[in-house]
Amino acid sequence: MGFFEQADSDRKAPERPKFSEDKHVATLEAIAKYSKPVQKGLDNLEIEYDVNRSTRLCLCLLPEWDPSFPPYNTAKLASAAKRAGYAVKSFDINVDAWDRFKKEKWPIDFDPWDPLRDWHWLEEHYYKDIHEHMEPLLLQKIDEIVEFKPDIVGFTLYYCNMAPTKFMAMELKKRLPDITLIVGGPSTHSSYYKGDDLFDYVVNGEGEQPLLLTLASIEAKQGIQYTEQEKSKIIRQPENQRYNLSTLPLPDYSDFDFSKYKFPNGALCEISRGCIAKCTFCEETHFWKYRQRNALSTLNEIEHMYYEHGTNVFWFIDSLVNGNLNELRGFVKGVAEKGMDIHWTGYCRCDGRMDLEYYKDLKAGGCEVLNYGIESGSQVVLDLMDKKVTVEEMEANFRDGYAVGIDAMTNWIVGFPNEGSKELEDTLTFLYRVKDQGLIAISQGTGFSVGVDTIVGQNFDKFDLSPFYYYDHWITKDFKLSIVHKLIRMKSFSIFTDFLKTEKICSKPTRPNLAYKHYDIQFDDPDKELEVAYDYDDFDYNIIQPGISNFADSLVNEIWPFLRILWRTKGGYKCNLKFKKEWEYEEWGDRNAAPLDAEYKFEIDDDGNWTADFWWDYQQDEYTDWDDKYWIESGKLCMSADPWSPVWSIMDFTRDNSNSVVRARKLAWKGTDKAKRDPYDAFDIDTFKEHEREFLQTRNIDFSFKYDWKGKGKWTV
């Protein structure tokens, strides 16, 4: 039975075995071989207990988020506050909403908790599509919060729950004018959110200590002193501060009903925070510095949940569960020695040091699935991402994991800067080659977005990026890659995975009605499965050369990697593939779609003889409400206040100096002429003038074109 079949609503907590000194010693010896002393330079969480505390705290998580497990971070914050003597009540409104959605059968034609539909929770989409169904529950929870009489209400903020979170915060302010509102979470450190007058404090970094400081300040009837700037209200963790995770209290789940979750017998856990890698696309790697718990600390938490709550399914929320290979090995050795029948998964990176014996230890210690951050199957792209792994090492990890019975989930990035047609085909080739190596889940192929906290976002020149968003997504300076190019690649990725015949596949990135609406492919031999190699002769994908523009000429050739890999793996076929502007906006939302109508009719036989009949109609949306003062004021470039409105908006990453941005900037500028500049003061007048000139020119470009093309040829491998 696989990991995702482990949900058990009837499971009871097993009886804790009687203490055995010999067993205890054996466990410690098994762990000690791999576990090391606590890292140097770590701070302990300062929790001072006082029985006379009067300050009351509510913690809230609003949708949309995965309702598989109770919210671990909320439980950790609640535990720290209770340990200090405060009255705390936690609300998982996300799972309450999901439960109500199932029971009431909301009259909408999509699942709001489908990850591909998370854009329905964003701003005007939320109020148009979901709010009327959510509002009764939100008002009910507001009544419950008011009844508790809190002094502070804290929210966890993700990009996909901003709208309902802000609604609830505003309503609470109306009911409790003197209440203090505090917000933390992943989206408080990124370009998504800069704070506003709604929240009194914004936590930028780990939340445990800032929350305790805020509670202590309110308890003492004092204004909090831990802010960087009074007007910003940002509680910013010092750049070099790291907490010793082994000293944090166990999570407090007393306010959560485990029966409501997808895994009633499941819980989240963490072995580490941060990431040892410095991938150029990643924001989180710069959010907090890496450190891990010692193996015994993790084992104690798992044992507590196993015997006290009956929990035997665990999802580790680490950015990288194998960031420290020795501590992870010590943990699984301890699990095996204690004889606990647990099942766990976590995110990890492919690592050449993980050999077959290592995978055997993981399996013996309860590992069922590893969720690999593959991102790409192209060595060129992997190197641009600074993944520090080879394609061969990744395939070896899949092979060894499969040999011992550990399944593989995968995450992919489609449309990374400098990813060309060959690199996309390399990725599809890798996916095809590992499909029978325990592969059970394939992410949707996330279309890469540039974040202010990334090395890419701090080094546009290296990655050939324009400093401006096009349809709220990055575009290359030469206009050969944009959101609409990525749209074709992402659809190609999704369609290709439809034809992967695997032993255990349980999740694919297929979009709603993809096969019904978007394509019809008939294979000459549906059961044919051909071998493909990584190394093959370079192929010229610039088959169509209309000479319209860099944008159009590259766009009309985007489909070839998909058509070619389909032939290389499945032999002869007939294909009819459609793009329709209305479908793309309906399924992807304004932020992730672009105005393309296109149709591809293609036929090829086993010998590689092909014919094609293609047409495109790309009509750029027109906007007439340009206002120079809106974009450029006081010598500063401004982001659009409404990112869904203009075709062009400015990625102004120059003056954001959060810890994560500064860390990314330091790495991005290393070894460049920018290294001499102060990473805390990235803005200069020359940069501004250059961007001003470029923006005024770029915003007037119209990429619209129509084109028909027929052709034929012969391919060889």
C-alpha cells in the first residue's frame, strides 16, 4: 500500500511499550553513529513562563491551502505562546471551509482546492467566484473569535489566501477596534506583500520569537520595540539569527479536529529550516538560513504523535528533508530501532551521495515517497539554476529508490530563462526515461516567475531578462520568450504526461478538459513505447521562418519540441492541437494566460515523414489608460497597483532590502562589477534613467500578428 492510501479514520493510538533500558540504549547508539552535536551560532527560543499572563491570542489559517494535515506552523506558534503562559485559541478555517464545500456542494464548476485553480482565490476572482460561499463561515468564525475576547489575532499569509484573510481582518477591526492584528508567513517576505495599514505588525522571518515579543509588549502595555522602522511595522528577524530547532516545544493540536482532514491519522513535521542549496530561481532559500534538528529531537516528536494521537503518517514540510544526510539517516535508524510502523514523505533534492544502501535505510525507517525538486531534465538548465547535480545522478536516485520501494513525486519548472527548445525536449526525455522508476506524481510544470528574493530577480542581465513584466510575467530582452511561449510549453508538458504509461502514477498535471477541448492525438500504434537517449544530435527547431518579429518567429516554433518528442517515444501519429484565448483565461486566470488563438494539425509516420498545417492569431490586449505619473514619480519606478490591468508593468526590485533580498543580491552580485556596490542600497539614478527610457519605449510595442503556414519534411533520430 502506497503513501496516499494510508489515510485511516479508524486508527487508534497504539499502547506505548513499557520502558526498556536496553532498547533505549540501542536507539541512542543507532542514532549517535550519524547524529552530530548542535550547530554553533544558534539561538535558543526565549520562553519565559508566567502564570499571571492576561493577554489572549487567536491564530488563524484561511483558505486556500492543502487540507491534508492540521497546520503545523500554527500548532508550533500556539505551543510557544502557551508555554509562556498565554491563553491561545487556534482556528483552521481552511479545513472548515473545505469540509463545508464538500457537504454543501457549492454551485461552482471547479474545485477551489485544486492547486491548478488557486487563482480563483486572488482578489477580484475571489469576490466574483468564491466569497458568497465563504462569507457565512467567515462571519461565524468572527463571532467565535470575538467571543474568545482576544487581544491579538495572528494570520498566516500565503499568496493564495490574501483576499479572505484581509476580509476577515477588516471585519475583526470593525468588531474589536482595539485589537492588535499580526500577520506572518511565506508571502510576507516576498514581492507579493509589503504591509499596509490593516495589520499592526508584519513578521518577516521565523515567527516564534517575534510573536512572543509582541505578546510580551502588549502584556506590559507597551508598544513593541522590535520593529526596523516605525512606519513600516515590519518585525524583521536579524539577518544572521537562527533558532535551535531542537529546543522548540512540541506542536499543540488541542484546537484541531483531526477527523476533518484528508489524513485523520496524519501530521506534519520538520527536520530542518532553510535549504543548503542556492538555486537561482528560489525565494525560500534566502528566507531563513539553514539549520537542522538533531535526529533524537525529531524522533521524540514523531514518537509523541505516534503514541498520543495515533499518528502514523507524516509529511515533512522541510524545504529539503535531506539537507543533512547524516541527521536524516540517524532519524530513520532511530525509527527502525524503536519499531514504529510509520509512513513518511518529504521534499528533497537529488544527491549523488545517496546510494542504494542509503535508500535501504530510508525505507527501513518508514520512508514511502520522496518529493524531488527535479525542475528540469536538461543539464544546461540545471546548471543555470545552480542545482549542483547531474542528470545521471538524478536518474540513479530514481533507480535506487525504486529498487527498495520508495516512490517518487516530482516538481518541474517549465519556461526557465535561457531554456530553449532542445532543453525543453531534454526535460521531456528525462521524464519519459524515469516514468517506470516509481514515479507516482508529476507537478503541473510551474511557469517560472521572477521573484524579488531570487538570484534571477537580482541579476536580470545574466538571464537576459527585461526589467518589465509582460502580462504580469517576465519576458526576455530579445522578446524570444514570454508568458505565451510558456503557455505553449506548459500545455505541451501536460499533454505529454497524459501518454506516460506507468505502473503507479496517481497524479498528473492534466488541466480540466485538456483532452476534451485542447487536443486530439491518434497514434498509429497506441501501445508502442520507444527507447530514447539523453544524448542526441542537436536539432534545429527554427523550422518556420516568417520574419515577422523575434516574438512571433519564436512563438510559431514553440510547438516543435513537443511534436518531436511525441514521435521519438510513440512513433507515428495524427495530432490536432488548439489554443483559444477564452479557454486560457478561463482555466489559467488573467495572471497566467495570454491572448493566443492557434491550431496545429500535424501528421507523421514511423519513418519520420510529416506534414503540417498551422495558424496563429495573437492579438495583444489594448489599454488606453496610461499615465506617466502613475508609473514614474519622484524619481522612482513604481509597480502597477493593479497587476492584472496593464500589459506592461515594472519589476522594481531595487529598493527592497528585506533579509532574503539582501542575501539573494549578495549571491547574484558575487564576482560581478556590482559586487563593489552596497547590497542594501541597490538603487541608483543611472539605473532609474535607463529603466525609465526602456519602459517608455517598451510599453508601446504591439506584438499582435496573424500567420498561416503549411509545410512537410522528414525527421531522423
